[in-house]
Amino acid sequence: MVPAEDQGTVRREVPGERRGKLSLSEDSLRELAGLALRVEALFGSVPQDIEWAVADGKLYLLQARPMTGLPPAPPKDVSWEPPIPGTKWVRRQVAENMPEPLSPLFEELYVKKGLEDAVNGVWEMAEWKGDPEEVYDRPMYTTVNGYAYSRAAIKRSWKSAQIIMGIFATVYVRTFRRGISLWTEDFLPPYLATMERWKAVDPKTAPDEQLLEGVRELSYAEALYWYGTTIALALAKVSDVILNRFLATVVRRKGITSALFLRGFPTKAVEAEAELEAIAEQIRGSRGLRDLVSTTPAGQLLEALEAIPAGRPVQERLRLYLDRYGHLVYNLDFVEPTQAEAPMPVLMSLKALVRRRDLTPSAPLPGAGRGEDEGSTFPRGEGGRGARSDALARQAEMARQRDEMVERTARSLDPLRRRLFLKILRWAQRLTPYREEALFYLGSAWPPLRRLALELGRRLAESGSLARPDDVFFLESAELAEAIRALAAGRFRPDFLRLTRERRDLRTARKRLHPPAAVPPGTGLKFGPIDLSGLETQKRNTGAGPVLSGFAVSPGQVTAPASVILSPADFHKMEPGTILVCPTTTPAWTPLFAQARGLVTDIGGVAAHGSIVAREYGIPAVMGTGNGTQRIGHGQPVTVDGDAGTVTLVDKD
């Protein structure tokens, strides 16, 4: 790679007093706005990409050309009606990991087939002999305008009530007795075994039919694993809720919530952050590497490191990092690349870590005491200096604060209540770490699935049935089977070119919609006669007023500007020291937390990924606001109250 300086680029430091000032004067901005209006008047309704320059105080129009890359307009006359008259649907649980409209192949294989069939598999593994359809109406999962929803209620009949009581008396008791071992022994091993078996298949030499079979089988394995995670998540969530209720009714101290007692544990997120810190320290050990990483855009960083001998060891460490954590998904829909395929947030975080260490190489953790970093070191980098892990130091400090809080709370209670408190606490603390552990493996089937699917797509694109390999995700499995048969006969399917283009454009247009929490509106979650609205994952906020309500999931208060990140395509907009505002988060979003001072989401509850990670990063979080990304503008100052579960829009003045 040719250095930027050799291409005519000149770097000049901007004086500190000018860094917060506008590059253009108010008069220049008015002149630029007037120029844009004249261009608009000239070209009418055709959007123009305008290039301009200022030289010697004079504004010049360089060129104006039609914008061809605009996204399709959102669909018109959209209604959010149940797909089956009289049914009720909610966006919760697995839908939290599907923030965007689904691709056709994922909708078919994972949602409408995988999840539905997996229900039967779970019943078999739980040794329940009944028929799930005696309790649940089918389908249990569907889409409305492309967005995933789950059914909000079960059948109302005396027979279903009897079955439910039988389930509670047998299956649920057995599940709670076995606890986490049901996930670790019955669900996780076969899931990982299926993944490894298909990873061993070489997509280049596998027959077309085998490629499609792998996509089907991995989709089902992932769906079955999801149900396995719900066991770990449910147990942890129940213990969390019981602890929180105990604190609210017995301790009754303002700001005392379960979150203060359930953080500071080792997690995969902390491990990943610590590994990235070690790589950043290795980079800082070499001035040349430090300058390279600081000046190279994140999207070009891997290639830049590969291009120089000193950068290759760092590039290799990044490859190993992505081998371990790269299966993490931004979106559970396998149409989207995994973190290994699109490592932009990892590379952005790495650049931020290098720069942060340059600015404050020995800044202590706020509130940290002496000796907190003992044992928290990594192998020495090129510069020969040991690396202190801020991630591990932060975890240790939170663990210390957690244990102090336990001791103070226990001392404040009488012997009977103290004994009950410690019993509930030990139960919750034993189960809590498994939430993040279970979610860590979510999406592990997608890297081998995407390799198989994209190889099939490549073959179909070469034959003329598809325009590009990833169009494979916009056909259903029966249509792919037809395309495979045409390929075997030396023919192609030109009709699939049109079909995949139309479906892709529709999905892109639907991304501009905002799905409601329930269809029809006002629907609550019910399990027979039991109202479970408290377990929903979205509040119903109005479109007016300065205060949004959500779920208080990570304690503390903070006021800062918002970085509104709607999808991985917006990750470059994340500003360090801001509030991360997004539809939801999945494990691949975790690197953004290191730059955030708080978190606000549209969807998600106490057991969601974002709530777990926010606690470990020690940032206030309010989840499930419903319309936070609509109400909060990028750069808008907001106050996040993780104790009260509110988000307040602050006047910019």
C-alpha cells in the first residue's frame, strides 16, 4: 500500500482552540445552501450529488450528477394487521435478535420451519409425551411486513389448561432442578457437533444438493439451540426478578437494584475486550505501527497491516481474535455477514484503544484502589512494556463494589431476612453468568452456513440464474432446488433474476418502517389466564414529550449526546463518549460499548444481551423504549437514568 503522504496527502495539526469551531463561516454556509437550492431548482425532482470547493474565500460548484444509490422509498399504505384474523402477536424473545425485515430464505428455514419444528424437538428432549398443538396454535412465529413476531397467547381451553398444569408439575420442575446442565449437556454439544461437521465440508467440492442440505440442517440446529438458550436465560431472568423484588420490598433503599449485585463476573465480552487491549498495546510498542493504525481508515486497516512486515504479527493476532469471536452476529438473519466477515466495529475499537492509550497511557479506573491490576497483564508487545487491561481492572473493581454492597446490605437486615437475602443472592449469582455464555454461541452455525450458501449462490450466478452470489438468500429452498435442477440440465432460470431483485428491493424499502411492539396494538403477552405483560420487551411510548420510559437494566445516570446507530452500516457514526441509541444489540455490537457512556434501545428486556453487557461495562442502560431511535436525533443530548428506567431529551440550548 502506498503511504498517504506519497499520494499528495499532507497532514497538519489543527490548533486546539480551532478544533471545536466550524470549518465554514455562517456567510459561507448561507452561500452553500443557496447554491444547493439553485441546483435543486435546475434539476427538479431528480436528487443530485453535488461536489463543491472553496478557494480564496470563493465558492465553486465542481459538478452535480444524479444520485443513483438512493434506497427505495418505504412501502406506501402499510398496515400492521395480524396475518391470521383474530390472532395476536408480539416482538419479543428471539425477535429481539432480528431488528430488520427478514430475508426470504431465513424467514422460511429458520422462522417458519426451524423454530416451529424445534418446538417438537424441545418437547421430546423434555420427555413430554403430549402434542404441542394441543397447547399452542400454529404457527407460533410469523412475519408482518417482513418483521418477525411470535404468538402472544396459547389456546384457551380446559384441555390446554390441564396440559399446562402437567407441564409445570413435571417438565418445568425437572428443568429448574437440572438447571443449566440441561443447556450445557443436552443442547450445546449436539449444536456444536453439527456445526463442526459442516465446517469440515469443503464447499468448493461439495455437490449442489449437499450445499442446500447443509443450509437446511444448520438452520434447524440453530433454531433448536435457540430454545436451549431460553432455558438458561429464563432461569437467570427469574432469579434476577426475584432478587429485585426482594430488594424493592425488604431493603427499600433508593437506587438498590439487582443489577448492583449481578455484575463484575468474568464474561466472554470482557475476555474479548481484554484481548483487543493486548493487541492495542502491541501496536503502541512500535511508533511506526502506532502511526499506521492512527492514520489508516478502519476499513483499510487489515490490508495496511498485511502490507508491511512489522504489521503481519498484529494482523495474525487479529485473525486469531476473529477466529474465536468472529461468529458473533449483528443480526440473527444469516443474510447479514458475521463479525469475522465485517470486522469494522472491532477495528474501530482497536483504533480507539490505541489512541486512548496514547492520550492517557496510565489513566486509572475511576474509583479504583491500589492493587486492583495485580495479575491483569498480557504478554509484552514489541515495545517491551507490559499491558494493563482496563477491561479486567474494571471487572475487578465492579466485583469489589458488588461484594461490598452485599456485605452492607446483609448487615442491614435482621438474621431471618439476611439468610433469605443471601440464599436468593447466591442462586441469582450462580445463574447470571450463563446468560452471556449462552448468547455467546448464538449464530455459531452461520459461518459454515454462509460459506455453503454463498458457494451455491456463486454457481447459480455463473449459470445466469442469479445476478450475484448473495442473491441466494432471496430465494426459498424449493426455488433453489429448482435452480439446482436447471443447472444440472445445463439451463438457467432468468425469472429468478427478476424475483430476487424485487425481493431485495422490498426488504431494503421495509427497513425504513418501524415495527410496533404488538400486532394488533395493545396486545399483551398471556400464558393461558396468566398475564405476562411484565416480561415484554418494549414499552409503549407516545410520539411527544421529553421523557421516554423503558426497562431499567443497568444502574446509574449519565447525560451526553446520542449516537443513533440503526444498523452495522452506521457503526462509523459512533462517537466515543456518547450514548449508544439503537434498535437492539446482539453480541457483535459489543465493541461499541467500550466507546459508549450509556445505552438506549427500542427493544429488549432485563435478560437481553445489551442489559447484560451494559452492566459489565458499568454504563447506565434503559432498554425497550419502543421508539427511542425515532424520538432521539443523532447528537441530541439525553439523560439516561438506569435506576428509574427513563430517558430524557435535553434541550440543546
